[in-house]
Amino acid sequence: MFRNILFALLFSLSSLAFAADKIDINTADSATIAESMKGVGEAKAAAIVKYRKKNGPFKSIDDLMQVKGIGEKTVEANRDILSVGTVK
């Protein structure tokens, strides 16, 4: 029983640490974006990176909706794991 409690505690702590790491959409590569974002595969992730290279850094998470194929539902489903870092 003690082992089960210890396992549950360690699992919950590791989940908290993982949840605290946000994906910076201004620096993440397409593989990281595709792996991390719900509803975003390789093609949409590549489109995000391409848009960023062409138009400069995203100023807000909502700017993702400017990328073809990324809509409000996708942004809302991923808002809690995304960041835009420091935009100059």
C-alpha cells in the first residue's frame, strides 16, 4: 500500500512539473508544436513556423488564428500550454 501511495505522489508531482512547461510558439520547432498541441499535426505545425518566419513573432496566442487551418477552437483547446515568450 505504501508503494502505491508513493507511486501516486511521484506521478502527480511529475505531472505538475510537465504541466508548468509551456510551448513558446515563437521559438518552438514544428516537431515540438505537432507533439504538444491538440489538433495540430505536422502540416499545421509547419504552417505555424512558416507564418512566423514570414510575418515575425506572434504577439499573442490569438495571433495563431491568422495561420490557415488554425481556428478559434484549436487555439482555445491549447491556450493553457502555449506562450509567446518575450516579444520585442
